[in-house]
Amino acid sequence: MDGNGRWAKARGLPRIAGHRRGAEAVRRTIVAVAEIGIRYLTLYGFSSENWKRPAEEVDDLMGLLRHYLRGEIAELHRNGVRLRVIGDRARLAPDIVAMIENAEAMTRVNDGLNLTIALSYGSRAEIAAAAQSIARQVAAGTLEAEAVNEAAIARALWTADIPDPDLIVRSSGEKRLSNFLLWQSAYSELVFVDTLWPDFGKDDLLSAIGEFQRRERRYGAAGG
């Protein structure tokens, strides 16, 4: 979800104004995805690299996250959305971690949209954590080294109970993954749109899905 800062700068507004408008785009996208019937949506909310931003901006983003967790979870729950959060929670404030845990517990049995938010997330860190977990199992004798295969690694990732993404959409014209779901995106289709995230809406989503539907997915096999 890229382009909040550029959206604000173009209007002579502080960056937090762009992030607030970006939160509105999150709401629009969740509603649109649910209406379309998509079962899984993952949003890259805050990366491990985002901690390097100015402290004032990080504080503003954490405040916005608190506001979202307090104000939106009840509505998500009423609409049958199940929420998961992936990422390094050790870097988040204790009150935010508590709100995340409460939201996950509240929505765990919901059978509607599966919404995953990546917070303090970096895919390389995720893969390293998976490798450490597997190494501990091998050292403890609960897993044979020969059994460490792709499936074993996938089970050790933070996304273990979530399907790999069919489609990854990045807004604002940037054309890179930026440490997002590197393992899981091995055969994902990538669509890059020029729209800045605060302006992203259902039409942009439908356009990206249309592009996805026009592609032939071969998974390494010969084309038809």
C-alpha cells in the first residue's frame, strides 16, 4: 500500500494526513474484496524497514494503528472477518500487542474474509525465524534433517495456515516486492498500478484482477 507520503506532499499536507487517507483506502479495499468474494487478503501495513523512518512519523503511525484496532475490529467481527497479524511483535508496544491478541481471539472462529495485516514485517526475517525454528527441531531430534523440505519450511513461516497469494498488487508505480512474502510469492502474479494508495478504490482492484485473469499461469510447465 504505497504512496501515502507522496499523496500528502502533493497537497502540501503532513505525511500523517496521507496515512489517514490510506486507512480509508484500507476500509474501501476490505469492503470491495468481501463483495467480490475473495477469501484471503493480506495488507502490508508496516515493514521492518519502516522502523528507520523519523521517530515522529513512526509514533504517528503507531497512533493510527491504535485507533484502527480500537475502532474497526468490532465492525470486522460483525461482518465475519477473521483477522491475523504477522510480523515481529517484539518491536511493537505492549498495548498494541495486547489489542492485536484480543482482535485475533475475538475473530478466530469467523468464516468470512481472512484478513492478514503484516506489521513490523520483513520476509527475510520471517524466513530466518523459520530456519531457526527448524534448526531447533533438528537439534532436539524431533525432526530429521532429511525431512527439511519445502513443505516443512512453509509450515514454519508466519503464514503457515494461509494460502500463498495468487496476486500481489502494489500501488503508486513502484515495481518491487520490498521484502514482502518472498517465499510465498514464488508463483504469484504481480500487478503494479500507478494510483497512489490513498486514491486506490474498487475500480483499481477490479482492473488488477482483470489483468490477473488475462494471464496464463503455468507454474514452470509449457504453455498451451
